[in-house]
Amino acid sequence: GGSAVPKWKAQSESLRSAMENMRQVKAALARGEDIRNIAFDAPAEELDDRVPCPYCGRKFAQLTADRHIPHCKNTQAKPNFLKAGARTGAPLRR
């Protein structure tokens, strides 16, 4: 077995932590305390093991990226809606 925590377990622990933080907020509000003074547990970093495509910016699993990236490099008509910050919608008519 590996030492890495399974994805489902990390997500479960993150949810449990958020629920515990919310309980602390509700308890503080019930006591009339200022909720800005509550020290929360820091959320765990979310693991994203997907590989971004350098051409279209989409993310893929390693095996899928190995297939996708060579094809995407040769694609002539790249869809603009996939590029971050690209204009969306129909072109303006003049």
C-alpha cells in the first residue's frame, strides 16, 4: 500500500473540518462572541494530479494527456471558448 491518503478520504476530512468550523461559528454566535476571533484549522491543499495541456489549457489524467497533447498541437481550429479570458458569444455584426 502507498502512503498517500485516498482522494475520497481527503475530501471526507475536508468536509468534516468545514462542518466543525461551522459548529464553532454557530456556538460563538449563540454566546454573542465576535466570530472574527475564531481560529480555524487551515484547509488541506487539494491534490490535482491532472496534467494541463500547453495548447488548450484543459487538464487530463496522465495517460489521456499523453494521447491528447500531440493531437492538440496539430489542431488548426482551436476552440476559443476553452482559452482562459477569451471572448465568448457570437461575433459582432457591422
